[in-house]
Amino acid sequence: MDLMEYPSIEQWEVASRRAELLAGQLAQLHAELVDLTAQVIATNAWAGEGIVSPEHWLMLRCALSPVRAREIVTIARRQGDFPELERRLHSGSISVDQLAVVAKHVPLSHAHAVTGFVEAATVPQLRRVLPRYHFPAEDVAPTQDEELPSGTVTAIDDGPTLSMGTQDGRFRLHFEADPLDGALVETALREAKDALFTAGDATATLADALLEMASRSLTAVESPSRRDHYKVLVHLETDGRGWIKKQGALPRHLLRKLTCEGTVRPVWLENASPVSVGRAMRIVPSRTRALVEDRDQGCRYPGCTTTRFLENHHLTHWADGGATDIETVLSLCPRHHREHHQGNFTIEGTPTTPDGLTFLGRYGHPIRPALPHDPPAPTHPPPEAQPIRGWPLDTRYLDFGPPITAA
């Protein structure tokens, strides 16, 4: 084994100073990106054209990884909670990676107490300490929306109730139950939501989880006769109209989404009365579906990370005479398939090559990472000197003190 040749002290000092300068400048640029992201979240400027979250917007506009985009959004959502650390990010003396760990784990009551520790600690040290530190439970930042409000529940002696129906073109469902039954339903919803997240849909909601539970239940039916009995039947006319029995007409974009990959069974009418029923036929045969999904390895929308629960989409719609083969069918996740048929974006090109498809927004602009070819040099003031980090750490003696409440 060859011995490593150590650099001279001059080489080491030059490289170290250069690294410190670049680290400070990078932190300053990340601080601007956090500010922009906070503004984008506040104004919803990220939304539309198939972009499903601020994280997805950053992945497209800035070519960030899902992990880095999630960290930037986490910091932006808590902008103002850590004023001193945010000032140090702008001055270049801490990194966005350090602040991301703080934003994820430190409650507002200890924002000031952790400042000195953050500047002196490496990112691995922060990741080792902050998630395990026993901050007061009541101070932990609230989680995502859709959480049920907490409070004292009075037990009632009755079973669960459920009502549902369609009104003004929207299906509505209302469910009530005792706390035990409610916990069972909530746990099942969270498991389904986690399955969607594991499959790549980082923006899955509890409503998406409910649809996933319904789909699982119907897919698990083994008896063919029972499976046929509990199918959602949509009546289609050759002129493009369609409806669900007892629930009224369906809008055109839902019909076109359905006929991309559903199962059709022709019914012949005579004098407006059905006289014969043909064989059921999948619009996308199972063999074609397998080939398409093996080729695409996930949703083809730029930046989408979903790899399971995919749907097949025809570039030229099946109802318009489009062929059903691997040259004309591509994979989309349910969310982007729905948004495409709602007219939020269009798709051009061929799906047979990795770069063969072009996704266009409402106004005809391409949806893709848009990094400038010749960006201008940063104009920030010189960053502050980098602190010494990575001191030996004994977590047994680490104490951030009592919580500080606002006056």
C-alpha cells in the first residue's frame, strides 16, 4: 500500500482558507433561497401546472434533490423562529445543513438557547443530539395539517355513523365514531398514507390515503362474481358523454382520465333498450402495462418521485382513436394524471426514450429544471470567518436550560 503524501503547510492553509470562503458564500446564497422559498410559500407562487408542493417546485426550478428541497422548505416554514441563527446564515457563519436540523427538532422556546451550540457543532453532532434531547412536549412544533384537534372526549354509548352523497358535483362523506373506533380508522389511514409516501408520493394526504384504502379493499376481493358486483360502473356514450348511475353526469376531464386505462364492456341498444352485452376488455392490456411500467420506472412528470400505484396515459387519447402500445402510453401517478386531464399541463413527444417527452405549462413554457447558463457572480459582502467546529462532545452534560416564553 502506497503511503499518502501529506501536503505542505502552505498548501493546507491555502485550501482551508478557500474552503472557508466558499462555505460562507454558499451559506449566503442558501439564505437567499430560504427567503425566496418563504415568500413563495406565503403567496402560493409555487402552485399549478402539476407542481404539487413547494419542495417539488424547488426540485424543478433549482434542480435540488428531494432531501435538500425538503430541508429548505422546513427552514422557510419556520422563518422568524430563529432570528440569530438566520442572521448567521445570511452572514455565512453557519450552513443551511446546520439550520435544517435545528428547524426540524428545536421548539421556539429554545431557539436562543441552542444558538451557541449550533455554531460550534458539526452537522453529525447536531443530528445526534437534537432529535434525542428532551424538549418540553408542549413546545414541539405542530405537525402537518389534517391533524384532529386534541381535547377531552366524553364517551358516548353509540356506534359509528357515516353519511355520504353527491352534491354540486362533489362527493361528500362524514364519519363519526367513539375514540377507540376512531383510533382504528386513523391508524389505517396513516398506514395507507405512509405506503403512498414510501412509494414516492411525498405530498400524499389523508384524503389520498382514504382512496388507497378503498382501492385495496376492492382489489382484495377474490370471488369474480363479487368483484364484478362491486365495481364502479360509468356509463359512456359514443358522443363522449358519461355518467354514474344515480349520481349524474361526469365532467369531460374525468371521463377522459377514466378511459385512459379502465375496463370497457360494450352494451348494444335497440330502441333505447339494452339487448346485448359484449365481453369486458381492458383499454391497456396487462402485458402492455407491464412493459410500460418497467420502462418508465415511475411517474414521468419532471421531478415526481412516485414509483408505485401508477396509471397509464395515452398521448393521443383512446377515445380519439389513439393506439395502445408502448410507443404511445406512458406512466403517470394518479395526481399528475388527474392534473393533466384538468388541463394544467400538456405532454408532447415520445415516451420511448428518457428525454423524449416535453411537459408544457398552461402558457406553453417547458416544465423542467431552469438553471441559467451563465449566472452572475455573487455580490454579497465577505462572509464572516468560519467558527471552529467539532469539539469533543459528551451529551450527558448537555443542557439548553428551561424554556423561554414570550413576554
